[in-house]
Amino acid sequence: MMIAAAQTNGDTASRVSGRAGFLPPPAETRGAKMPDPTRQSQGGPPDFAELLARAEALVPVLRERAGRTEELRRLPDDTLEDLHRTGLFRILQPRRVGGSELPFRSIVELVAVIGRGCGSTAWVLANLAAHHWLLGMWPKEAQDEIWGESPDNLIGSALIFPRGRARRVEGGYRVSGRWPFSSGVDPCAWNLVGAIAQDEEAGVSQPRMFLLPASDYTIIDTWHVIGLAGTGSKDIAAEDVFVPDYRSVASDQLTGGPNPGSQVNPAVLYQLPAISLFAFCIAGVSLGIAQGALEYFAETTRTRTSYYTGRNLADFVTLQVHLAEAAAIADSAQAVMLSDCEEATRLVAAGTVPSLVQRARYRRDGAYAATLCTRAVDVLFHATGGGAIYARNPLQRAFRDVHAANAHYVLNWDINGAMYGRVVLGLSADATL
């Protein structure tokens, strides 16, 4: 791996040296199985109620670590251990390999809880948990290779298709590219990358996803940002690596209905339209950030007094209205997301693949819900006044993180709103749905 230096304990190294940067662990430590005494003591995967309780218990812990997470520019080791120990990484993983295999809406709900504590932690959780879900749609051979090593293996992603090139060869593909925004990549043993695949003999090209082991790509530390700073969303690069056929699927195979993984994972969860529903996974982060901001605003406003008048701020009607407005906005976003998740699940359970218009609506609603959550945080940020700009105030981090989340392609309102409009008006979607 082309990394400048390595430490086996990045957290300690950063604290002792006083530097904000993080030196990632050596390649051989990535993907190492974390001990999970909680799962083992119960004799089976935790259900939703248990995972919800564990996530709630982490909220104050993650709030306490939020500043250190930003300084490290990736999740602290103890946070990674907590997410493994609690089973939260494996909420959508198939039960056949020890995962909880919860209904899809659970990722929105549980990620939102974690987001109340730390937006960066929620972002990494949302992505890496969703990749266990996606892997359940891959050929059995790929699933067995990765989860056979360890069911706790973490899988990153860099699904920006134009940044990758793939050439069809005997038995698979040769893949090259450099991809940005691989969130939570440092501890990952594998990575999902996107590329435009060329089949010269057939004269066709198509967007495909490829699974690469950590030994096949280089991590490039580009992650110096103002929002979601603790996600470690660095670049990765690969040069002419061979990927066997069983470690690749075409994007249009994951738009709903049976897929290469259906033979071993026949549940409805693994036949959902993954491409269009992924927006809800990370929109849950925005929801959690907004909910955390609401909690902080209400708690602190109860006892704050005005600098200028000495009056209790809780008595100001304007602040009461701003709090109500932000709460209503966040609640509306949550209702939209969960309703769509339930609808998609019902349709697939009934043997129907959601239509193109419905899938475009899911993309629209995921982006709009994230936009609503951003508006809720903005209302609270402005209502707080000058106090919100202090580094000690969690609202400034919520403000930065929620706006950073909206920069993601699937949460960008202009992109996904236009995509819905094109489909409804009878034009091509210009992207796989």
C-alpha cells in the first residue's frame, strides 16, 4: 500500500504527538476480526429491539468522542470496536452468516440514532452496513470468499463509475482507476468499486461493480474537509488488477427482483432495488444529525438567558416557533423515508419490482428528506445566534456535517430532483435506477 507511514495504534499515536492527522494501520491489520462477546453470549444475532438499545447506549459515548473523531479524520479504534461488538455493522447481513437480516427500514432508524451522537460515525456505519446488504446480492462464491474469511470483514466502496475502467478478459476483468470518497476505508478488508466495463468482442460497455481485496488497491489520504471530517473518506487507486467474474455484477442486476445472490439469500431484503434505495441509508445520517441538534437545542435553551436582556430564552416565542418548525421538518423527513422503505418492501414481497417512476421517486425522496434535515439544522443554527459559531457548541458540527452529507451524489437535490422530472416526463433517467 502506498501509505507514508503506519502505526498499529493510530489513536494513541495522534494523541501523544498532538497532531490532528492519523496514520492508518498496516495493511495486514485491515479486516481483522473483532471480538464480539455480546453476540456470542446471546447465542445468535441481536434483533431490532436489542440493537436499538445498544445504539441508544452509544449516543452519549459518541458525543464525547466527536471532537477526537474529527481530529483523527477517521473513526477511533474504540468506536470501530463498539460498532463490531454491538452488531450494528451487521444489521442487514444475511442470517446464514450470522447477521441480523433486519427489515430495510432498520438501517434508517438505527443509523439515525447513531447520528444523534456523531454524524461521522453514522456515515461510516450507514455505508459499511449497506455493503453487507449489497454483498448478499452477489454470487455465492464472492459472499463465501469474503464472509468465509470473517463475517465481520468490512467492505468499503467507491462507486463513481466514470472514474474506473474495466476490460473484459478470459475469466473476468482487468480493472484500473482512481476513485474518491471511499468512506471508512482504513479498516476495510475489501472495497466495492464502480467502473465502465468494455467488452471489445461484443462491442458493448456497461457500468459494473467490482469487489477488490485491500491488497489490490492503494489508499491515498486526501481527506482534509470541513464536514463529516471523521469519516476518512479517502481516495483509492488500482492499476490493472484482475477481478474474476464472480466478483463483479452489472449495475442493472441490482434494480430489484432476483439477482445473483438470490439462490442463497432469497429473502425480500436482498431483492429490493438497491440502487434507488441506497439514498435512504445515508439520508438516515442527515436525520440523526437533525434529531441530535434538536435535542441539544431544546436542552440548552431551557436554561439559557439572553446576553442582552437577561431573560430566559425559553420564554421567547420566536425560539419556541423555531424549535417547532425544525422538529416538524425532521419528523416529515423521517415519515417520507420510512414510508418509501415500507412501500418498496411490500411491493417486492408481493412479487412486483418497483416501477421506474417509483424507483425515481425513491431517489427523489431520499434527496429531499436529506434536504429537509439540512433545513431543520439551519433553522436551529440561526435561532441560536452568535453562540452557535463557537467550536465548543455541537451545533456548528451538526451544521457542517449535514451540509457535507448533502454533497453526496444520491442526496443532491438538483441531481435527483431532475432525474425524477426526466422520468415522469418520459425522458431517459441518465443513470441506473
